[in-house]
Amino acid sequence: MPVRARPLSPHVLIYRWQLGNTLSILHRATGVALAFGLVALSYWLMSLAGGQDSYDDAMRVLTSPLSLLFLLGWTFSFWYHLLNGVRHLVWDAGYGFERTPRHVSGWIAVSGAVLLTAGAGFWVWHGATS
Amino acid sequence: MSLRSPLGRVLGLGSAKDGTGHWWAQRVTAVALVPLTLWFFIALLSLPALDYSTVKAWLALPVSSFLAVLTVGVLTYHAYLGTTVVVEDYVHGAGLKVASLMLLRFLYVVFGGAGIFAILRVAFGS
């Protein structure tokens, strides 16, 4: 059998790190994080259906410092996965594959997610303190 | 000469046996989730407070409960499609893979079902 140079998948240890693969990994990671967020959403909705006492208990759990950290993470994941998801849909439609639009849209997704997360965090914090 | 049967060619399902079904469903749910999740996020943050009576009164409105059921339903399906691929990619060994995929499916039915049940319970009163 002749040995042919077949295409290989990227070798993780020697693969040159770049924007494209980082954002791709981040898209999957935020997606998995959001799937876990579904458990929290379900818990919150069930507590609401359970009445005043169960809702108050759930809100105490969900506003603990650790939970707020998770909620902040889920908020970022939500915005990033949404913005980068739209980026993927544009690619699926056949546009934006060139180097410049690819990089510009990537940075828009990241910075947009950071800004919108900060905005949402400020909005909630402002509402809770005023 | 192709060895594919005429029937196989017409069905176009390929070796994975489900053709573009998974890929397409992921895109359709993604498009649907853009307005749905934006609505849910903004509506929730627009409430004057997140106390029991405010949230309950909001979710009990027909428009809110209807859209919330759609949001949780489509979200669950989209999450199922996405994390199924993650499990298929990283969990190796036929037995463990099948068990994980089955467990994943059960969990989505449980948590998605619980979310929708809770919304309906609030919508129709208890």
C-alpha cells in the first residue's frame, strides 16, 4: 500500500493559536454553559409555580454571591453565543469568509458580548440599589 | 458506476442515516431563538422588581406565558442538538456514548418539561 499524505485534523499541541479557533472553542464552551443554565431557569420557573415561599427561597439561592457570579457568566455566554451564532448564520448563507470580515465580525462578537454583559450587570445593579 | 441504490440516492440520507436533518434543525432553532431569547431577557430586566407578585403577574399574561413556553421549548431542543454533538465528539466507547446520549435526552425532557409545566401552572393558576 502506498503511503499517501492524507489531510489530518489540527494537532492540538502544535496548532498555532489564533482568533478563529479561539472563538470557535468559546462558542461551544458558552453553548455548554448555557445548557447548564437551562437547569437554573427550570428551577427558577418551578419555584415560581410553587408559590411565594418556594420563590423567595429560590431567589435567596439565586442571589447568593456564587450564584451572581454564575449569572454573570451565563449573561456573557448568552450574548456571546447569540452574536457569534448570528456570525455563523451569515457564514451559512455564504458571506463573510474573507480575512477582514472574519476578524472584524469576530471582534464585534467578543466586544459586543462584553459591553452588553456589563450593561445588563449595571442595569440590574442600578435597579437593585435605587 | 455508482454502487448506491436509486432509493438511497433519492433519500439522500448518507452514512449518518439522517442527512441534513440535525444541521438544519440547529439553524432553524437558532434563528427562532434570536427574537425569543432577546424578548425573554429584555422583558425580565424591564420588570420594576423581581419579587414574587411582579414576576407572577407578568408571566401569567397570555402573551408572556405563550412566548415563554416557546422560548423554553425551542431553547431545550437547540441545547439538545448542540450538546449531543459535544457528547458525540468527546465521549468515546460505544456503550458509554449511547448511555450518555440517552441520559442527555432524559435530562432535557425532564428540565424542559419542568420549565414548560411551571409556566403553564402559572398561566392557568393552581
